[in-house]
Amino acid sequence: MRWKKDFSAVNYRLISLLAILVLGIYGCAGHPVKIMPEEHVRPDVLAAAWDKLVDVETLVARGVIKLEARDGQKNSQRIRFTAKTPDLLKVQWLTPWYTVAWQLLIVDREFWLSDSKGQITYHGDLGMGMPAGSCDQHNKWWTYIELMASWMELFAKPPLMLMKTENVTDPGLADLPVTHTQYLVAEDGTMPAGKIIRFADGTEWHVSYENFIITEEGRIFPQRLEILCPAAKLDLRFESPRLNNKLKERIFTYLQKNFRLKEVDCHNFLIP
């Protein structure tokens, strides 16, 4: 009967809403998520927790990014975030009036950082000709660029080889050296908690997930990420994220043709 169908639909929506609220409370409880000890993270536990995370192919969202640098710099600003795998990204830092103050465009680790007020674009290529450890003294913009260029790493799930369950009694399989990443699981084993990303130059990023929402696919997505890297601590919050919609690649085309262009790297990248 029609009323039964309507009742079922209402019930489903209520249950979904309740689940989202529960996950929201879980992620915003005000206390750091307790991490399961590494020796307890067996492949079956790792698979059960991380399989819940959505596979991010595209991401469009507004949000806020906060930075506290080790050299004392602090910054908090609203952003627009648009990204597409594998290597396309556009981030716009907004004024209080929602006009664009800065824009960062990254295509295959080549970047264009444009200053609307100064009508200048800083152009460079990450990782080209930079010996390991040569860029320890980063300023806030270089930290932002490195973070955004590796945005996929923030949401990447463990490779399938780590989640095979043929031998579920062997501990420590969540941290195989070949992955360069340690995948963290909440203490109760039900949720991904974040990761420790180890890059080839020896640096590490510690990423914590908070404030999960349920996507249309029935998977989860962290609306807040806290990232601790060598140069700074960053707090990245997404609002109303839209996931896995089709995006045209022309969105990621550099169009500031009237801006002055300055070639930079991490040694001469000194922006006030």
C-alpha cells in the first residue's frame, strides 16, 4: 500500500539522519580519538575500518583553513576547494566579502599561486631539483602548496595488499615499509582515525580525522582534518562537501594572463 511505502521512506530518512547525528557527535566530541595500538591492527581490523571511508575522486567544498607555523606565523581564512584525481586542484582564499584574495592552482605538481591585490602569480614546480632536507625553512605559503599538492594522500585508503585476511593473526601489517604510510584505526576498531604519511625525503605528516559525515554512497568522509607537518600545524575544515561529481578539466586552467609571472622555489619564495 502507498502509505506503507511512504512510512518506510520516512523511516529510512529518519534512520539515516540519526546515523549522521551519531557520527557527527562521534567526530566532534571534543576529545581526541583514541588510537588502537599498532600491534593490534590486523588486516581484518584495518579492512573493516578503512573500507567505510569513501573513495574520493573529486571534491568540491567551502571551508576554513587555519595554520600555526613553527616560526610564529598564524593564519585563518575561508576557502573554496576544488580537486580532481589524480593531480588537479584549485584552492581560493576568500576575503570577508567572499572575493578571491589568493588562488592556488596545481596541475601535476606544477603550481600557480596568484595574488589578486598585487596582480602577480608565483609559478614553480614542486620537488624539481630539490635535494632532501634543502627546504626546511618553509614559509606558510610553501607549506600550503606542499599540503595541497599532496591532497590525495590525505584521503587515500590502504592498498589492498594490507587488507588481505589470509593471515589475520599477524600483527603490524598496517605499517609495512613499502607503503611509507601508517594507517591508524580508532581504539574500538570501527573507524579510520587518520594516518602518518612518510615522504621520501624523510619528513612526516600526522593526519587526524574528525567529524565524519555519511555520503550518498553510504560511506563516511571526515569533514575536519588536523595535520601536523614539520613546518606547521594545520586545521582543515570542509563545509557541505560534494563528492565524486563530474568536473571539467578546464576548471583547472590558469587564466590570469594579465598577472606578472615570477618563477620561484622554496629558497626564494618569500611572500609577505
